[in-house]
Amino acid sequence: MVKAASELFHKQGVRATSPDEIIEASRTGKGQFYHYFKSKEGIVHAVLESHLEAIKTGSGPIKYEIHSWKDLEKWFRSHVDWQMSFGMTRGCPIGTVANELTEEDELIRQDVSLIIELMKYKLAAFFIREKAKGLLRKDTDEERLADFCIATLQGAMLVGKIRRNKRPVEMAFREAMEHLKYYATTSRQ
């Protein structure tokens, strides 16, 4: 059910997806759905937990273990490739859920926030290691660079989805890498 719900949420959004559609897509019954999830919010939480776990363990389509500048470039590129696999019709699955949040969705907002914080942590860890090696300027704010990467990613994928074109996404990622390299002190690998 979680996999089916994740696919439907990513494809059409949380609000446009009914529990009945999830039940049909997962080939389960209403009793199972409400036994495990109690509500639609419950399955949204389970989907977001699965995304969090995939980022933690590296089992998702995007790898967050970044140990070099080439890895960082691959991280950006893997988002383009992944978005292209959907014909540029979808954005980030986390961003899709986040874009629908309302004031009443506090628990879901917290789930999304945890995912963003983990992404930020993994990106910042790379910048921290680079700074420790003397490969980033001493005045570099590693968390700010990580936030910049996430904001660039979310915005670029949204524009790519709207335009149904990979070029603005690739351009945004190239510009992001150029901006990030500004903070480097020596040649990178």
C-alpha cells in the first residue's frame, strides 16, 4: 500500500489521491487500509517515512552519500535523469507533498521537515569535510550551502516539470555548481 500510495502521490498529488485509489492500486482491501493507517494522513506519514528511510540507507533512486565534487555533480545530475524517466511530468516527491501543505497539516509538515533536514545534513557533511581539509574558504557556512543546494533542486525540478523540459533544470544545476565552486580554495576532485 505504501508503494502504491507513494507512486500516486508523486504522480497526482496527495489531495487528488483517494484512499480508494490507493486500495485499488495496491490490490488490497478497505479493511487492510484502515487497519494499518486509520486515515489518509496515516498513509501520507508512512510514505514520507519510507522516503526518509530510503535517504538514510541509500536504497532510493537518488544517492545522498557525497564524498567528492564529482559526487555532488552526480547528485544533481541524478535528479535530472530521474525526472526525465517520468518524461519531465513530475517534480520531487517530497516537494510534491510539501507544496500541498496547509496550516492543518502540522504532522505532515514535521515529516517533510525531517526529510529536508536529513538531506541538508548529508550535503552539509560533505562541505564540512571539504572545509576541514582546507578545500573550502574558512568563512564558508556549510549549512547555508546545503540549504542552497536543496532550494536549487526544488526550484529547478518544479520549473522542469512546468516546462516539461530538462534544459532549465540542467542549467540551474550547472549554475549551482559554479556558485558552489566559488567557495573552493584549491582544485577539487
